[in-house]
Amino acid sequence: MNAEIIAVGSELLTPDRQDTNSLFLTAELNKIGIEVVRKTIVGDERALLLEAFRDALNRVPIILSSGGLGPTEDDLTRETVAELLGRKLIRDDAVVRTIEARFRSFGRQMTENNLRQAMVPEGAELLTNPRGTAPGLWLEEGDQVIALLPGPPRELKPLFLEQVLPRLQRRAPAGRMFHREFRVTGLGESHVDHLAGPIYTRYPEVQTTVLASPGEVQIHLRMWSADADHAAKTLAAIQRALDLALAERIFSRDGSSLESVVAHELLQHNATIAAAESCTGGLLAERLTTIPGSSAYFLGSVVCYSNELKTAWAGVPSELITAKGAVSPEVAVALAQGIRRAVGSTLGVGITGIAGPGGGSEEKPVGTVHIAVASPTGVRERAVRFIGDRDMVRMQASQAALDMVRLYFLYNGQAPPVRP
Amino acid sequence: MNAEIIAVGSELLTPDRQDTNSLFLTAELNKIGIEVVRKTIVGDERALLLEAFRDALNRVPIILSSGGLGPTEDDLTRETVAELLGRKLIRDDAVVRTIEARFRSFGRQMTENNLRQAMVPEGAELLTNPRGTAPGLWLEEGDQVIALLPGPPRELKPLFLEQVLPRLQRRAPAGRMFHREFRVTGLGESHVDHLAGPIYTRYPEVQTTVLASPGEVQIHLRMWSADADHAAKTLAAIQRALDLALAERIFSRDGSSLESVVAHELLQHNATIAAAESCTGGLLAERLTTIPGSSAYFLGSVVCYSNELKTAWAGVPSELITAKGAVSPEVAVALAQGIRRAVGSTLGVGITGIAGPGGGSEEKPVGTVHIAVASPTGVRERAVRFIGDRDMVRMQASQAALDMVRLYFLYNGQAPPVRP
């Protein structure tokens, strides 16, 4: 069963605003077996809007729109769809009273233009919107459905879940979308695809999307099926094959972020962590503390850009910095060991590198990063050369550091096995 | 002059991938006076693609598409548009050689399916793509233009700028889009709109978009005009009025981020900065160091979640923490003064608060944050209660801290004037 989404609003045709409602709507529609086959973004113009809805009605049984239900002259969705379907607009006094009450609750008087939002096309069902003034509308035309939803995501999302989804579920096909997400770090996109491609291409009924961001590759598997058992078996077979091919490079099989996977390991092992960062400038700490309850495993960290602070806070001997350079394996190790000692944490992470764009040399080009993890079983150090701009280098470095912590727990504090 | 953008690709109709090329294309088109009136996102299906291009040809003189030019069976844009325009596809041997050379440069053999990318519709101009295998195509049909661009942003952007933009410029109208962006912090979206609305609504020829994110409101002004002088005067008049209404709440008039504005002030004043963060977990340091060359003003900072580290690193007396609580104005001040002393920086910032979701109490609810800035002229402290989830509280707190640093320079280290 196919649907189209029409996002209404001239601001969605500017360079700084984008329709994001359709991502939410697509995810929810897919879950109940409805596929989105087209998205259209149109401005607040009667003729263009009319054409968009008319064309969609010629193609699909389900049309969802967002936006254009507000009180201003620019809000034309309601009127245009009523005109297209040849329905009269009738003022709904209950809606008027709801809008008036809403304004009163803010200590304000309802202005006249808000009455537009109480105009309901004949035969439409109201979708009440407790988080805004404009109600949504559900219109049936023969076997087809048009749902008009408000534009603001905080109004659209609950309204859709509470009132549109149940109505659509009654019409939805037996099948639904099954989805799996794997996340990989430490391998580039083409490397992942080289390893995973021969697997997923064997399953033409599964739609695979490979998405890359700095330091991370996501593999999304999607499968439409009316047979939940068949879908589960198929996806499990792909998962087994991916597990063999990508092994410890897969850090998540449920879409969790790397920081939340690491947080989980730290909590599970009653371990604490501290960091001494240079080139990542606090990004590692920021990511470790983005998780609610992070104070259970995160005690503190330092960002030591200057050599003096590397010595003061992480006890890196100034002679070592002079001898080896601030960006060196030895200083990374000293940072990790020093911050672990200073904080008294189970693990200490040290990061030093050149994020760029300046500061590189032939010997130590931009992107050179040394990362060390000190632990009760010793210290491990990794030298990496990342590609990309400053933000990408910093992101990849924080990702690599988190991954070293993950591997520490995966291998029980021992060195990872060497692959043949 | 109007254009439509068609984004081609079934992956753009999944919940995890979004067309972003159109934002770039819109910004560039607007600059030369071309307005985007519709965006369509369609999957890799012949009939739907054909309809999308046919309908667009019935509406606008300029059509840009992205995607569907690759070597696989799913890549149908080239064939479909050739069919729609009744043009034969002819293999271009020069393109074949370019693709073969590209494969050789990677040490690989070109596979047969890549030949699809060398098929060119009769009369089309090739848009060479040095960053990918598939060339873009420029097709003219009467007065209308269709430009087929590759999907990957890193291929599309330079190809568009180098080869499509100059061609479009020759057809573009005399007018163009004039754009101004103001950024405001310390006021909510509705507050900004209350102050700015009466100004910008007086200028119906200027399209205004107000965008809010945690701790920041952006005001975008857009104006189409063939008269650059008139546009400059109109936008300058709005700017003067906004400057009066929003005064020091405007931190940027050119779209700069708050961290880059603060970085600029620090550099201008030869000042250095250090921070002791608690609830923001390193976010302030991360933002201060995101700017290239930040080591000129940023020496270091600490994230001290635990009370012991507040004492060890920022010299906060443990009795003070016991007496006042870790989240208190006194501890924020002690953090700011302590880190300034420890690092020897011009400015010291202290942040302590409750980011949530746990840890709140009736007296100190989630969102309570104390921020202090210590300087050669003394110390200033601010207590704020932010609304929102953990990420939003952290973002707003880092924004408020940066803003206090900005105001320190704006008022030459003196207290901001009290408004009547």
C-alpha cells in the first residue's frame, strides 16, 4: 500500500529550512506496511497546492500533508483541499471554543484570523491537536484518504501517533516493514561495502542502505513481508553473515551510538573513566557525558592544549614533551596514565594529535592522532592518520578512542587477537 | 524565473536518508535570481520518474535533478529523460575512456555496467565530473533546461558551481536574491518575534524566516530585487530597526556562530580563556576549540563532575561545596576563579548545574545552571533555569556561558547597563 507526503510551506523552499516531518512519518508508515513513494514540497500557493494534491490523488490511496493549517492568509491547505474535493467549509463551533480557551489559558484574546482554523470541510473528521490551535483533518474520498496535519513537529508527531496511525492501521495491509540496523567503526564505507555487499546482494527482497559519517558506517536492512517468521529468519541469516564478515567492527546491532555502547560497558563492569584530551578539545568528554546518568562512570577529564597543562594536570614530564614532541605515542601514553592516576579512575584515555588546518608537518601531517588507553592491565596505544577537515578529524579521533575502550571490555583487558 | 528540483533515489524515501543537495542548490539558485518553487523526491522507478520530469516540464523553465546517473540497473534518470524528450542515447567514447582511466588510477578494471554512464542523449552537453565516474548532463528543449546532476554531494556541488551555474547565469533574470542573517541569544523565539515582528512585517517585499534552536534564534531576511541599491537600503533599514529592538541580544549579523564571535573577541583583545565545566561535560571546551587556530586563546579546561575534582583542579574549597551544594552560585564563582588561577588565563568560566533527566529537586529543578566568568575586573555570576531535555539544557548552558564572555568584551569588562 502506497502513500505520498506533501509538505506545505514556502519556508521549506528556502536554503535554511527542510522538511523533517516526512522522516518521522515514513518510519511510522513503514512499520504498518505503508510505503512512501513520493515526497513533494510546495510553497503556500493555491494553484501549486491544488495541483500537488490532485496529482497525488491520481496516484496513491493515502496522502499525508503537513503544514498550511495555521491562521494566516498564507495557510491554504484546508481551503485548497476542500475546493479540490468539492466540499463546503463549515465553521465548527466546538473548535472555535477550543481555540478561544487555548488563548485564554495564555491570558490572551483570540484574534479574528484564528477562526480560519475552525473551518472544517464537509464530512471531514477532526484530529484534535492539544499542542496547538489548528486541528488536523481526516478526509475520505471513496477508498482514498487525505490526512492534513499541522506543520510544527511537536504538534504533528503526537497527533499522528494518537489519531492518524490507528485510523491507518485499519486500512493497512497484512505485511509490514522489518528493519535492522548495524553500526560499524574503524572501517571506511567502501571497505564495509566490499565486505558486506556480497552478503546483502544475495537477498534481493531486502533493501539495504549503507550510510557513512566520520568514523562510522551504518548498514540498514529493510524488508517488507506479511510473514514475520520468514522476515525474522532472513534478517537473522544476514546478521550471522555480517557478524562473520565484520566481526568486532560491528559495535551496535540496534542503532545505539558508540558512546552509549561504551557507557553500557562501563556500567556493566562497575568501571570509571577519565580523559586527557588535546586535539579533540573536550569532544570525548562531551560524548561520554551526553548519556543520562553518566556521573556513575565519568568522574572528570581535562583538555590540555598547552604543554604546561599536560604536565600540571596529567603529569606528563616536560622533558618527554621536549624529547618526543607533544604529538607522539609517548605523550599519548603519558596522558592516559597520568589522568588515570590523577583521577583514580579504572581507565584513563589520552588523545594528542593535529586536527588542522594548521600545525601539520611532513613528518606529522594534519590528521595524525595518537590515542592511548591506560587500564589495570596496562596501556595500549594507537597511531592513526585521519582524512578530512578539522571537525572530521576530531570526530574520528573521539570515535577511535571510544572504540579502544569498547575493545578493552570486549577482550577483557587483553590485547585484541591478531588476525591472520 | 522559477525552477524545480527533482531528487531521485529510493533511499531518499526511507526514514534515514534525506535529500540535502536541494538546500545547496536553492542557496546558489537564489543568488542569481532563480526561485525554487517545488521539490520532488521520487524513487528509482521508471514510470514515476517519467511523470515527475514531464509534470515539471509543464510548469517551469528550469529543472535540476540529482541522482540516478550511476552504473546500476536502478539508475534510470538518464534513460528516462532521453525517452521523455524523444532523444536517442549514444555512447560517448571519450566518456568511456575517462571512466576506464579513472578505474585504472585506482588499480581496478572497469566493469561492463559502467558503460551505462557513457550513454549520452542526443544533443546533450556533458558536464564532466572529476570527482566521480558519472558525468552530469545539460539538456535544452526549446527555452527549457534540464540539468541532470550526480547524487553524491561531493560530486554535485563542485560540478554545479563549475559547470551549471555559469550556464544558468546567462539565462538568469536581472534580479537576484539579497540575504541577511541575524543571530540572537538570550531570548526565546516568541520573544524575538514579538520584538522583531512589528519591524519585518512592515516590509512585505522582504521574506522573513525565524528559526529557533536551543539558545539561539536566527532571523533570515530575503528579498528579490533587480535594484541592488534599493535592496541594500531596505535591508539596512530593517537592520537599524532590529538593532534598536534587540540591541546587544544580536551577536551576529553575518551568520557567524557564537563560538566564532567569542573567538574573534578573544583574539582581538589578546585574551586567553579556560573553563571548569560540570553539567556541560566539555561542550564549552569543544565549542571553543572547534575554531581553527583556537590554541591562540584556549589553553585548557577541566570537566569536573566529581566534587573531589572540583577541589583538586579548580581549588573549590570542599567546605564550600558542603555548605552551598555543588550546584550553587558560590561554586560557579569558585570554579571560574579557580580555573583562571590554575591556568593563568585572562578569563575563567565556571559552569555547574543539573542537566537532567535525574538529579533535580524541588529547590533545584532540572535545568538549574549557574555560570560565572572571572576576569581581571572581577567575577560575574548568572543563575538560569533552562527548559528542555539533557541535550537542550547543556547546549543552552554553553551558549549562555559564551554569551557572558561576549558581553564581557562588549562592555569592556564592566557590568552591562541596567535597562529601565
